[in-house]
Amino acid sequence: MLKYSEALEIILSNATLMPVEKVELKESLKRVLATDVVHDMDMPPFDKSSMDGFACRKADMGNELEIIETIHAGKNPEKKIAENQCCKIMTGAVVPPGADFVFKKEDAFINRAGKVVCKNLRSENYICFRGEDIQKGEIVLEKSTLITSRHLPLLAGAGVTRPNVYAWPGIVVFATGTELVEPSEKPFPYQIRNSNSSQLLAQIADLGIDAAYGGIIKDEEKILSEKIDEAFDSNQLAILTGGVSVGEFDLIPDVLQNMGFEILVSSTAIKPGKPMVFARKGDKYCFGLSGNPVSSFVQFEMYVKPFLYALMGHSFVQKILTFPLGEDFYRQNAERVNLVPANLNAEMEVIPVEFHSSAHINALSGASYLLEVPKGVTEIKKGEKVNVRPL
């Protein structure tokens, strides 16, 4: 049974990068950059006004100023500012030649002669100078950046309409178990509905990836082999739930080995989620996750998600927050890291939700965090700081 960190290291070290492709800018959200993005021009590309006001020479600030032009955004100045002259200027407009200062209109007074006087000689200068935000040739987004909505303006501003990104891996999701039926069916007393596949497909979709659903596979070695082999005709990764423990019908490890896969991880020291298989055959990969829904959810978040990002060149780091515990916590068995569904109360304290077992999916649906209880810890007192992972 591998420590969480040991298992994750093995999994990530086996990820090989996906090919590079170009995508349209509007389709690049949640993709990973395969090259640095270099800006092709200064930003701003000219000295511009950051306020509605008046542009003048700083040396003339205390004098009466003659208005010689009005400049709005998108207009090229026609005149040069000379001694005791100014122009009326709008936000975003080009500062005219000769001017080195802009004061806002609220600090301006127009006298009877129609001349402008600055009432605040301590005014700050409202000029954004050329290149002060970004300089031509500057790297504005680095390779391996996961593109989010805040990165799209940078790509657009740099004129990158078809960024180079790593391809998404082809993924197929299966549920294994003779006892399973689809959610649309009414189970017999000895059957249960397949909930794991919907959960995993949604978790994958959260990453922006459109995975395929391969259906339910019965616990029969021949059928399992055929379905898995068929999946790898057009996919890099198969994710299966169920059949990875030590029962008589837990066939996934043997099936994968018989297909030529190397089992690299066979169990991990997290709770819930101990039974798990990670296997590789060349550039094909397989995760065998627990059949219990909370376990498979946790295993995906802890292992599969970082692996998928690694395939696409991105080093995913799970956000971990620290808060005080809102009530005493006890457990008997401390041989594994325990991940407990939890919420924050009004006092920003962590409160574990009622959690019966790894099949108790209701507990997970009502939680916003996973409380992380370290290996070897059996007791945490109210008020002690604990780590939580946002769901």
C-alpha cells in the first residue's frame, strides 16, 4: 500500500505529453499552452490619457492655458502643445506631442476668457506611458499555462488567434459489475444503478474534456478484455470503476496484466479510496477505481485529475486551505490519510458532515470541502488548525 505522495509521483512520472495542435481562440478555454506567448507590440502602444481631462506641459501647470484641440479615443492628435497651451482629452486618447502631463477635468477651472486653469497643482499625472504594461517581445503567458478566462484578453491583445496547445487525451469511462444497471432502469433487489459513470464523466467535463462512455461491463474476463482492448483503438486512457479489490470477481488487475499492461499502482494509503489500479502499456493508460462512489470521486480528484493535466503539460497543484476545526474529531484506524466531507460554519470553522462509508454519496453531495486527516492522527481537538481541499 503506497503512500499518497508515492503513488502520485509514480502516476505523474509516467505521463507522456500529448501532441501539439492549434485551436481557435474561442475554443482555447481550459486548454494548456504548448509554447510561450510573446507580445508583438507595446501596451499601451502610445502614451495615453487615463482620465478625462486636459493635456499640457507640466512647466505650465500654474498658468492660464489655451485650449487648441479636443482629442477623443481613436483620434490622432493634429496639433503640438506649445507654451501655455493644452488640449481637452478623453480617457484612452493619445497624448499629443509636446504634452507631458494630464490633469483630470475635476481639477480644471475655465475662466471668463475661456482659458483653463488647474486648481490642484499637486495633481498626479494621468498618463499611461507607452510600454508601461507590456513591452514588445515580452513573454506574457508561459508554456504549460492552463488557459482561463483571465488569460483570453492577453492572447487576444497579443494577436494570438490560434494558440498552440496540447491535445486533449481520448478517454473512455466504463463501470464494471454484473450487479449494475443503467440509471434509466429499475433495479431488481440484487442490482444497483450505475452512478459512478455519471460522476466521473462530469468530473472530466469540469476539465473541459469530452470523454466517451463505454457502458457497463459484466464481471467476465473475456468481455472485460474485449471491451478494454476495443476502447484503446481510439483512446489513450480508460477509466474503470469496480473490480479492483481482492474479491473473487475483482478481475481488472489480472485482465490488464494479461493484456500486457504493467501494474504500477495497486493500492494507496488514502481513505476512502484504498483499492485502485494504475497501469500502463506504452502510450496507453488505465485507471481502475473503486466501485464505491465517494472513493472513486476522491481517487479521481487526488490522482486522475493531476495525471490528465500532466498529459497536457500542466503541473496541477490542488488548492489547500487552512481553518480551525469546529468540533472534536476522533477515529480509530489511522494507518491512512483520511479525507472527510466537510463544510465551513459561519465562524469559518471546519465541520465534518455525517459520513457513514465510501458508499455514502449523500454526504459528498452536501459538502464543499474534504477535511484532510494525516496518517497516524487519531484525534483532532476543536480549534486546532486543519487542512481542507475545496470540492
